[in-house]
Amino acid sequence: MSPKLINLSPEEYLAIFDKFGIHLGLDRIYQLLDALGNPHQQIPVIHVAGTNGKGSVCAFLLSILQTAGYRVGRYTSPHLIDWRERITINGEWIRDQDLLEALQQVEAAINPEFPPTQFEVITAAMWWYFAKQKSLQNLDIGIIETGLGGRLDATNVCDRPLVSVITSIGLDHCQQLGNTLGAIASEKAGIIKPKCPVVIAENHAEAIAALQAKVTDCEAPVTWVSAAKRTATVAIYQGFEYPLPLLGNHQLINSAVAIATIQSLRNQGWEISEAAMRTGLANTQWSGRLQWIEFNLDGKSHKILIDGAHNVAAAEYLRQFVDEAFPLRRKRWVIGILNTKDQAGILKALLDPDDLLFPVPVPSAATTSPQDLAQVASSIIKAKPHPYASLTLGLAAAFEDQQNDVVILCGSLYLVGEFLSQLAST
């Protein structure tokens, strides 16, 4: 066994690479994959990019393809509880020993003169593991979600994806991708490949223009997707009726994008019946996104709505949902936000003047201090917010004298992960 991995867990080993930060580019990942035997070339892939909705689209696709009888690998980020949840087959996390073996293979392939980033290491491990499972006939197709952007993202190494998918685009990760929708869309469009099918969600005109330019340049057959319509009982996309279990109106566009992607696969000969599509959509699950959780606190049972809502667009979706679901009930927000995000924009999208805020830290060195969140929010809401030093303290305060108020935890997927981890340990 490689010296670095002796007595180290996968989490401890991956932590070694955190110091290299975020460095977009493909040279290091190509070097790693070449040394590993180019495993990325051995897997049929659906490649998914976008600002919001990537995870939901991947969840819909996984459920449909699994229902149709395929063995489906899925790669997503970030994780909520455990690194293993990023790499799954038919929804089952990679086993500890398999992740360790994959990391050993990656470590042996690393050129010390070109140390990879943490995301590149876990991405290379994913490709190696999926290729091994493909050789064992345990995998038929991979659903690969980009980590950041698209053009220079470590997942963008496949020349011939079955389908490239681009979801809703908004202003996020502006330091790396640009501060306009056009610039960000151009980066996301990097996953579009010559003459390969692409499915694109409805977007702002500035983003659409940038995406269209790339589609034209690549001569890629494109499906432009508009949101499905909702009736009292089902959703409808181009005459196809289906149940929609994930909460929020934004799932009308995400589910439509998934259906269009599946239709592209059907056109390529993949056997996926409409019955499998309906059942798959009905059974879709996506943890930490508009999810109700019942839990005990100080011996009492409580119910809380959790959602990542880590950028302005996602915060707007969340506010729309709670306003429609609970128009007459006051909202109590337990919020933590990273300092790399638009804190003011997120808080303005989430908070109404009569709401209550309980700011808490995110479990990350990049957290915004609860004091700073309280200061920003003090110009938005009437009741002066008090900062809390931990999630536990913030939750206890939010549920004190709760009465008929709705309690929501949001602002960061890392914060949602901390909450779910605490539940799992009790």
C-alpha cells in the first residue's frame, strides 16, 4: 500500500489535497487519467452542467434509468454527509474499501510535480471505479455532474457524451466563471461537444445567446426545453403526463429537462418505456433539497424544512415555495452562508420584514460569521437577529415558542449536511 494511505481513511487522505484549493484546468486530470489507462473513455456518459437544478436532473435520470433496468453510476458534488455519497451505482454509495482502492490507484498515478486538486483526485477515483464496474458488467451508463463551470471542470474529459445537459444558469462562482450570465453560460457550454446531442433548459436571453453560439459552433443537435405545466394531479411535458414528487415549481423545468434527455437516449436506441419514465419520476428522491425532516430536540418532536439555497436563484425558488405553501404563517430562518457567496442577495431573496432570523456558522473555514449575517439582515427584517455560535444553539432558539411558525434551515449544502450528520449520530 502507498505510504500516504497507510492508516488513513479516505476522508483523511482527501483532506491532504484541500490545501491546493480550486484551480480549474484539464492538464492535471488528463495526466492522471492517462496514467490510469483512460477509464473515462470506457463509460457511456450523460454530462450535466448548470447553476441550479443539476442535482435534481441527475436524480430524475438515475431513477428513470434504474427503473428501466440499467445499472447507473452517478457522480455528484458536494456531499452532505460522506464522501462516498458522491459516487453511487443505482443510488448505493461506493463502499469504503472500494473508495480506498480507487484512491490507491489514483495516488500511484500522481505526478508529484503536478499535484492535483482535491476535486481532481475524487473525480479520477470515480472514473477508475466506474470503469472497473463497467468491466465487471455492474454498470451500463454514467450520469456525471460538473463540479464548477464546465469548460475547465475536471469532469469535462469525454469527447463523445451520449447527451450533454445544461440546466438553469445564474450568477454563482463569479470569481472563477465571470460576473455576467453570458460569461458563465460560455463556461457551462464547454461540455457541448461536436455533433453530440445537447439538452438545454430555458434560461435568460443573455445565457441562451452564449449557449446557442456554442451549439452552432459544434453543430450539435439541440433540444431547447421549456418548463412542464402542472395540473391538480400531475405535470405535463409535451403531452406526457407524469407524477412530480420533488417539491417546488422549479422542478417543472428540471423534470422536463430529464424527460428530454431520456427521449434523446431513446432516439439513440436505449430501451426506456414511458411506464419506466413515469415510475422513475414518481420514485425520485433528492436529499437536502426542499425536504421535510422530523427530529427530536430537547425531548420534543419538531418538523423542519431543509434546503441548500446557496445562491440567489435557489433562494428565490425557496421563498416562492414557502410563500405558496404557507402564505399566512410566519417564517423562522436558520441560515448559514459561505463567505464566497452573495450573502446580501441570498438574504434579500429569502427574508420578509416580519420573518425571524437565526444566523449560524457553516462548518467550513469559509463561513460567513453569524454576526455579519445578522448585520446584513438587520436592514431587511424588523426583529433584530441574534447570532448563534453553533447550529445546535440556533435550532434550539428557532423552535423556542415556535407556535404556528414554519422553521427553515438553508443557505449552504454544508450546513444541511451538518444537520443531517447530527441526526444520523443520534
